[in-house]
Amino acid sequence: MDNGLVFRRLMKMLVSVFFVAFVYLIVADRCAPFTTEGRVFGQVVQIAPEVTSRVTNVAVSNNQYVQKGEVLFELDKRKFLIAQEQAQLALLAAQEQERIMQSQRLMALASISSAQAANDNAKNEYKRVAELVKHNAVSLSVVDNALKQYQVAQSRLDMEQHNLETLEAQLGAPDKPITQVLQAKSRLEQAQLDLANAVIRSPSDGVVTNLRLEAGVMASANVPLMTFISDGSMWVGADFREKSVANVTDDYFALVTFDAYPGKVFEYSVESRDQGVATGHQNPNGTLTQIDVNNRWVRDAQRTRINLDSKDTLPNSIFIGSRATMVLYSGESWFWRQVAKTRIRLTSWFHFIY
């Protein structure tokens, strides 16, 4: 056979293979998108005390599994106990003050009754003297004296009524404690809350990890001291080129192989796709728009994150940050399902090497 003919046939085969592979990559990128940028994510809770004090006891060890409400560490309670006792004494003092004011109110009512009687008596005396002066039975000085006595009695009655109004304003509504008692109760509740917050407990079932806390450390309020991973909070996500997942919906499925489990393939369902990336976020800072300049002819494709259903169980050895490879396929296409299975299976075998 002519060598030239063989060469032409070989070139035709290579061109055909290249063309088929090129078409396959374009179509597969839309129908069965593939990525090696998968990772296990999780909700990491930073445990921080709500009060400031010195750590007296660390009740857990690194990577220990704990249940909800279990003690993680404790702070020095002495100053909180003192604050609670002071708040209790302040409440007792306020309640005593309330009882004193109630007694003063009863005394004010009695004083009003006495002043009212004296006022009525002075008023009647003035009327009698005024009637007698018409018949020249008494002098005008007697009338003036009776009038003054009546005016003094009236002023005393007004003063006693004013004192009662002042006490009632301080006492407030009859069926409610006075303001000082309410304030003392509020301070006591805050002191009791601070005392309870001196014991830091697990917010849920989970694992304490990266523990670097020791007794004697000075803990500040709202400053994280411990890392906690909630049980069942991990999920798998992967970054795809945006054009690859433009048509991905909730009826898509994912085949995943983890670096920690070479040769094994796990199937999950697609839960959601993120609606933004950090590079597109802008803060209202009062400046002009910053233009990103890219001099490359072919720029890097933008990637977006696909999240898998977090209700599906993950393998035991998987941790937050574990790497994974993922391929998506539509549940309606048998062909692309087989293509996805074949591709992810080959990738899982290669994980034995790298």
C-alpha cells in the first residue's frame, strides 16, 4: 500500500476523532457538566462567652462529640455571685421602700380626713360668726379671725391632698409594683443571666474541634474561644463554569467521588445554585465604579456554586474541607446518566494514584 495513502487515511481518522471529541466535549459540558472543584462545606459555630471572666474549667477535649446542653467550659463565677447578691439586696430595699410609701399613703389619707374635718369646722364657725355680726352680736375682729382660721384649714387640706397625689404618682398603678422595684427586678434578672452565662454549653449536638483553650485564659465577652461543628450541618458543593450549569434545575442528580474514598461513587440530588459570587458584590462607599481590565484574548470563565442536598448522609471519614469530584446529569436522560457514571467511575479509579 502506498505510504501516502496510509498517511492520508491516518490523518482522516485523527481529524475524525478530534472532531468527535470536540463535539462531545461541547455537548457534554452542557448535558453532563463535570468539575474537580468540589468540596465539603459545613456550618462552623464560633463559641464565645457572653460575659467577661477567667476560664476555670475546660470540660471537653479536642474533637470530642458532645450533645446539646453539655458543658463546654466554665468561667469564674465569684463576681457574678456577688452581683446577684447585691441585686437581691437592692430588690429587698426597693420592696421595703414600696411598703413605706404604702404606709405614707395611708397616713396621708388619714391626714386628709383630719384636715377635711378641721376645714368643715372652720367653715361652719365662719358662717356662724358672719351671721352674728349682722346683728352686731360680735365684733369684726372676731369675724376676721374666723375667716383666717377657715383659710388656714383650707390650705392645710390642699397641702394634704397634694401630698397624697405625689405619693400616688410615685406608687403608680394600684396593681403594679413601683418603678424602683421593677428596676431592681430587672437588675436581678441580668445578674442571674450573667451567672448562668458563666457556664458555656453546647448549642446543639456536634463536635468540638481545633481546641486551644486552657484554664486560666482571660475570656472576653463575644470573643470566640472554641470551634464547634454542628451535627448534620455538612453538605457538598462544587464550582462549575456558569455556562455549564445554565440549565441545571432541581431535578438534576450528582455523582460524587471523594479523594478520601478512591474507587467509590456516591449519588446525591441537586438542592440549589448560588445566586451570586463575591466578585460581583459592591458596597456603597461613595466612590466611582472600578473597571477590571483584562488584556487576555480568552478570559477565565466565571464559576458558580452548585449545592447538593444536605439531608443525604455523607461518609464517616469526610470532614469540612474534603475535596471531591462531581458530575451532574438530568434524571430524564438515560444516555447522559451512563456517560456521567462512566466518567466519574474512571475518575474515582485515578484517585488511587493521585
